[in-house]
Amino acid sequence: MLVLVVLGLEVYIAGALVGIVGLMAMRGWSVGAAISGLTPHAEIVHYGLSVVPMFILLGYFAQRANIIGEAFHAFRLWLAWLPGGLAVATIFSAAGFSAVSGSSTATAAVFSRVAIPEMLKSGYAKSLASGTVAASGTLAALIPPSAILVLYALIVEESVGRLLIAAVVPGLLTALAYALVPITWALLYPNSSPPARQIMPDEARITWGDRFLAIRGVASIFGTVVLILSGIYFGWMTPTESGAVGAFLILVLAIFRKQMTFQGFREALRETVSITVMIFSIVWGVIIFVRFLGYAGLPEELSTWIGGIEAPRIVILLGILLIYLVLGMFMDAIGMMMLTLPFVYPTIITLGYDPIWFGIVLVKMVEVGLMTPPIGMNCFIVAAARDDIPLQTVFKGITPFFVADGFIIALLILAPDIVALL
């Protein structure tokens, strides 16, 4: 299957093809064909998967409502005085948008158009500007709502709500760690970003009233996030219902502000359907492969073998994370997770790790994969959106953010209670 993927076949086709052939070889033509035909439908009609299009739709409605521009303006007024202040404002704006988006690629694409022009116009180095946006986009993989976390929960049959709540604190810590990168960069290399007075020469005329007025512009983000998380945390709504309510509120807000045209509404629906179909295709293709592995007994054999290795469990965990780091260089996040969890999850349980905690650590590794060359999806998106910034420059700018991610992953391993805080 990996050979087929490396040769260029889509993950869902490679997984389904190998799974069908394997099932037929083990169970015969008719039984294998029946399992291959019935399994995808039986798995995808689960109610839990309906949360995916709701969160995606919520993000596209938020994009149409100009929430991003307002968030960037607000954080710029509050944070521009810091070294690398515009980059810091970009990170926190992206974190806010991630909280209503759930799509890393969408976040990177949008901020490539919103934040990079402002940073370049203010004299920021291209590597700092592009690296900040590429890294900021990965926050959507962790900060709820997150489609990747939802898929993890469904694959391993864990609570979607518990996973989304558990991701809040690690997501905020990641945003803070990312914010330290441009501050440190600006202090070490002053020429990479201009001082605040050069960015905002009229800063003396900006009052505290202006700053608090700007917060009102992003209240819709925080209100929606609080509603979604509160609904899940207190059991008022299922994750799907909270996503639907959030999408509806953002739609009403966009219409009220006259920022949603009928054409924009149609495009948001079309993009939601496109992304949802892509995700579901990977799910049904890989499910056939997973069912074949189940009949072969490979996950149980592998977990038994690893459980018998005479080595500290932390060493085995680090080996698993290293595998994800390598796979992230060549595979997309969802495909990588779908293909590996049937092997990895039983091993994690055998080693005695908490599945909720591991889900958060796994998504952190997925974040790293979204930045890692040669595939680094977010880096490609930023380079594609900006013809004046070569891909090599984006990869150069993303490098310091790997250090921040490494620090957060180490912190989660050393202090796993952080995940269970909420």
C-alpha cells in the first residue's frame, strides 16, 4: 500500500485496493466483495461523522463574514508594540479564526492574503512573514473545532466532546509558544522586522478606547467559541449540534452585516461539500484496508510484540512519534492518521497511555507534518498564494517554529495532566 502511495496513487484508492484484494484472498471472492461493499456504508452513516461538515461550514461562513480582517485589526492595535508585533498579531488572529474554522489549509490560505501583505509593506523579512502564516495555519488542527480530532475520536471510538475540550489548553499553549518565535526572531535579528513606531506612526493617537472598540469587532469569534465549547462541556448540545448552531449564528451575523451575498453563500456550501467529500473518501477507502488488517489479526500481533519489548514505554512512545515525523514528510494528515492508527492505537493502550492524551499528542505531530518538507502542505499553500515568495523561503521561515512545537510536545509528555485540565 505504501508503494502505491509513493507511486502517486491517492491514499483512499491505495487503501481500498489493497484491502479488497486482501479480503478476497483471505475470505474468498463473494465474502470479500460483500465485506468491501458493506463496510464503508456501515461506518460512514454514523451520526458522529456529521460533525465534520458542520465545522467546515462554520469556517467558510466565518471567512465570508470578514471575521479574519477584524481579528487581525484588533490584535494589531493591541500587540503591534511588541518586537515582531505584526507577526504576533497574525498568530493570535489565526488562533481565533482556527477556533471557528477547523481547517489548517483554509487558515493558511486566508492569512496569506490578509497578513503577509501587511507585514511585507511594513518591512518584515519574507521568511518571517511567510513562516509565521504557515505555522499559524497548523493551529486549526488542534484548537477546537478540529476535523482531525473528530476523525481520531471516531476511529478509536472515543468521545468527540472530551477530545475537543482536552485540546483547548494545549492549543492555547501552542499559540503562546508560536508567539515567542517572532519576538525572539526580532530581538536576535532587528532588521527582520521594523519597530512598532514605524509600523504604526500614528500609534500615539491610538487610545485605549480604540483598542477596546476593536475587541467588539471580534466578539463574534469568542462568543461562538464559548457557545460551542460550553454546549459540549455541559452536555447541552452534541458536537454536531453545536457546530450547526455556530454555523447558523455566523451566517446570521454575515447577513446582518451585509457581508454574505448569494454567490458567497453558494461558494461556501460548494467548498464545504468538496472538503467533506475528500475527507469521507479517505475514510471509506482506508476503512476497507483497516477491516482487512482486522481479519489478518495484524494490529493485535503488533501490539503484543511491542508490549513484549524490554524497553521503557517512553522509548517506544518516542519511536512511534519519530515514525509520525517521518510519515508527515510524505503524507497528508488525515491519510497518515487513518493508515497508522489501526496499528498504533492498540499499542498505545497496551503501553498504558491514555487515549485522549495520545490523541492530542498525535495531532501535535500532525501539525509538525503540515510544515515538514518536502510535502509541508501549509508551506505549499503560502508559496502558491504569494508568487513573490519562493517555497524555499517559506521552509526557511518555518524552521524556528519546529523548536516551539518540540517544546510543547515535550511538555505534554512530561506533564500529561495538562491535557486533562479541563
